[in-house]
Amino acid sequence: MRSIVWCVLILAGCAADPTSTPAPAATSTSISTSISTPAPTDTSVAADIVSPATPSGNNVILFVGDGMGISTITAGRIYRGQQLGGTGEEHVLAFETFENVALVKTYNTDMQVPDSAGTMTAIVTGEKTRAGVLSVGADVERGDCEAALANPLRTLFEIAVEHGLRTGVVTTTTVTHATPAAGYAHAPDRDWEADSNVPEEAKLAGCRDIAQQLIDFNEGKGIDVVLGGGRQNFRPVSAVDPEYADQYGKRNDETDLIAHWQKEAPNRQFVWNLEQFNALRPDTPDQVLGLFEPSHMKFEADRADDAGGEPSLAEMTRFAINKFANSRHGYLLVVEGGRIDHAHHFGNAYRAMTDMTALDDAVQVAKDLTDPEDTLILVTADHSHTLTIAGYPPRGNPILGTVPIPQAYAGFMKPYTTLTYANGPGYKQPPADLSEADTQAKDYRQAAAVALPVETHAGEDVAAYAQGPNASALRGVIEQNRIFDVLYGALFREPTADNQITTQEDVR
């Protein structure tokens, strides 16, 4: 029970712990706060700047490594380099070749250490908001349906579809999780992923669950490519999952949103396994919805063991980019390595490193398939984690290994790992003797300084890297919502007599 409560408190979106027996699913819990401190003047973007714009013809690919703080990037760089046979420290990740770099302040308007809902809202709307809410104003308290309905924030996805751009979401979490959902949903609670999570009074007031909002997006015209996990949020409670005979949908309204989505337009394809995904053709005009797990997709370290088969993050990214190759007015694609965050919450650096490697692979695919003359690639994190890299390990020491103990201290010092967490489930008192432990094993849990059932987010700045149109705007130390300006500036330009779009038919 304690782990369920902590998952709610840290706003992590409970995921199955890969190193232990999964806890029962938590019931929807609403957390509200009376804090309403106004945001600084530079943490919002005036709405009227987006109204008259026209598409530039450029594309934007936004990569979000959920929880990919700077210590994760450094450790991931070393891990990747060592996997390739080097000492690791000298390795260069795919996005570390980008010349435009900034440090990003991640706080929410009510939280010093943020959550993903508030941070992604800042990125896709240009305004900071509270923790736990999706693309609604900072005055909306968590769980307040009526306030949310009255204070939606316009998102970059909404602006994009209004101007005829193609749109896509690729993630390893549920597609209704906080980071992907901020682009298309407006909700006072990030946990309202299915109708069974929404309180009855909120439904009566007119609030829709996040899965329903995805299906309804753009007046039902939808997002062109959606790939990730979370099919249980779209299927009735009576529906047996196609992959797991002991699992069912989560919709109390008995609506099959997937079937509804398919019936609304003839050019729509739904897939749920690797064989079906591999059969898709990117050169057709079809919209694609791929939901490869009832909940989150597998960690990269476990993906090969999935009975139904799942595409990698790189494979999904490749498909989406190829799908949009001939978009007349450009496209907006968000790709999330969402389970980096979950591995950190479990104190499991191995899976955090392998999922970050998967994100790096996806970035490389994007670099290979696009031209920096017309495609902005921006890589960042929504927030950090408490992972630390410490001790005095020699050059090339396994990043998941232990630090060699100097002979002079061998009598009273025990081995310890280079990677540890400031808090989390790895706390042990007295500290474990790691002399015989395999600290590089997939299920090994790093030590933590403070005992918590689930490791928390961290509040230091994260990095952002960019190449392509408007990438030079990414500079210095910036508020997180300024990333919106960089993305928007790549996709749109102010209208002139020569570039006006006059009809909706002209936009594709």
C-alpha cells in the first residue's frame, strides 16, 4: 500500500516494478493544492502570437527522455560507449553532436521539483502550470473539472492541425500518459486516462477522460500516427485483451474506442503486435494507431521476451518519419523515451541505461532520415532524477559496476557502486556487502541514501539539444516553456500575401 501512495505523491504514474511482484493498481486519487503563486512574467507566451501564422514547410521532431537528467545522460553515454567496446567516457551520443544547447529550468508553478504533466504542458503550450494537470492554466487546482474546462491552454498540436500539418505521437508509455497526453488533452488530473479513473461528478460536469480526448482530437479527425502502450484505456471492462487472456479493458462505459476510431474514417489501421506493425506501409495515407501493451510497453531490456512482440522506439520513429515524408506543409512528431523515468523510480539503473540507449537509437534514426535544412530535431528531458555518479572509479570502470577500494582502506571499506540514488527503494541499513554481488545484473537495484518506496524526481536543470531550423534560438539558461518558442518558430512564419493558406483542402 505504501508504494501505491508514494506513486501518487510523486506523480510518477505507477508502473510495474520490473524487480518485484507488481502491486495492485491504485484507484484514482485526486491531489489538490491551495498554492496559486503567479508564475514569473517570462513563463507564459501570449496566445495571440500563434493566430496569424502560416506553415513554414519545416518539420519538428521533439524527443523527450522522460527523467533524462544530466547525470542520466552522462551515465548513459558511458554505458553506451562501453557496450560498443570502448572505455565509455569518450563516447558521443547521437544528439551530443548538436551545436545548439541550453540548460532548462523545470519547476512547476506550484512545485520546486516538478512532475511530467506540468513540464510537458510548458513545452507544448508555452505556459508553465501546476504539477499533475494537463494543458490547463496554472490557476486550475488538481481535480477541478469546471476550472479546467474554463481554462484550457492551446497546444502546439492543436495549432499544427489547424494549419494542416501532419502530427504524430510515439512513446514507450501508455499513449495517455502525462507526456504524450499534454499535446492533445486538457485535464485537471493526469491520472484520468480512462473513464473509470474520472469521478462521476467530473463526468457530469463535462470532463472527458484522456483516451476519449485522443479519439476526439481535432473534431475526430485525430492524430495521424499514434504508437505506444495503453490499449486497456480504450477497451471496455468486459473485453479480454488480445495478448493476455487474464487482462481486460478499463472502460466502465463499455465503449470500444478503438472500434469507434476505425469506423469514423475508412483510412485507419489499428495494430497491437510486432507482426501487424511490420506489415504496415508508410507510403499510404492511412492513419495508424498502434497499442502494443495493455499498459506501458516493455522496458527495452525486456522487449525481446514479449510474447506478442513490440517494435523498438527506433522502429516506431522510423515508421512515423517515413509516413510523413511527403507532408506538404510539414509535420510535428513527439517521441518519448518514457520508461527511463520508470526505471529510475524503481532504483534500477540498468533499465534506465538501456532505455536511454533506445532513445539514442531513435535520435540517430531521425538524423539519418531527415535534412537539417528543413527539420528541427530537439532533444530534452521533462525533469531529472536523483541518480548520482560518484566515487573515484578509474577510466573505463564499468558504469554499473563497483568502485575499486584502495588497498589502504580495504580493511574497513566495503565496495560501493558508482551509480547510486539520493532516495528510493534501494536503501539498506546496514549497507549491503557488494563483494560478491552482480551490480551489473538487469534486476540489480542501486543503493539509496534515503529510504522511500519509490525514488523521486530531481529538481536541477535539464539539458536541451537542437539542430535544424530555428535551433539557434536554443541558447543559455531558459525557462522550460521557452522551448515552445523554438518549436513554434521552426514550424510557422508570419503570413504574407504570398504564403496565405485560403482553404482547408489546401493544407495537406
